[in-house]
Amino acid sequence: MLNKNVEKVLLNQIEKEAYSSNFYLAMAVWAETSGFQGIADWLYAQAEEERVHMLKFIKYVNERGGKAIVPAVDQPPAGYDNVLSVFEKVLEHEIYVSELINNIVGVCIQEKDFTTNNWIQWFVTEQIEEEASVRSVCDKLKLIGDHNLYMFDRDIMAMRNPGAGASAAN
């Protein structure tokens, strides 16, 4: 049976994963309508990955005897100044999500819920990969500046963390 304090942080994470999906979806719309189809594709893939993460949390809560709640989600920002600002926001958000996942680990340890602690470790590893991937994108954008974005946009999907898409499908 799922500990009530653990269930509470997991339900909160379901909401955060739903927001993350919409956050990246809004960014994808901005990119697509700004002529950056490759960047939009990257962000659409990221939005889908976050939706899959939300479903993992929902299924885990239900399987452990809790009851998942499908959350209402706040509307994310719709406009961005440039491509670098988009990815800086992505990085900020992924760092925030890492903090949330670490908080879940802390609650699991405090409540001696070693089963959930073991399960959540997949997300700990995933966040390390996400942050590194987005840092790499930001570094490349800083190198090229606001010029030569055509080739960056064309090649960005090749920069997606190769393990992220495959592991999200599991």
C-alpha cells in the first residue's frame, strides 16, 4: 500500500508532468509558427515524453493502491524572444523538475518507502540525461548566436538524447 505522504508528492508530480508536456507543446507551437520546424519537432517530441512520464506516475500510483488524479493544468507562456531563450527556459524547467524528483526521493526515504524509492530512481537518471542534453543545446546556440539557425534547426533532432526517446517508451 502506498504511504499517504508519498502518494501526495506523486500526485503533485503528475500535475507537474502534465504541465511540462503543455509547456513544451506551447514552445513547439511558437517554434513552428516562427519557421523553426526542426526545433518544433524536438519540442513536440519532448512534450510527448513528458506525457509518457505523467502516465508512468499515474499507473504507479494506481498499481500501489493509491488513486491518481488527472490534474487541471495552468496555461503555459505562448511567446518567446528567440530560440536561445526557449532552450534556457527548457533548462530552467528541467532543473526544477530534477528538484521535484529529488524531493520525492527524500519523502520516500523519510517514510521508508523503499519500493517507491527504487522505482523513482529511473526518473533521477532521466533528469540527469535531460539536463545534460538541454545544456548541450544551449551551448551550441551560444556558439552560433542568432545566425546560422537554419542548419541548427535542420540538425537539432540528431542532438536529442538517444536514450531518452527509447527509455520513455518503456
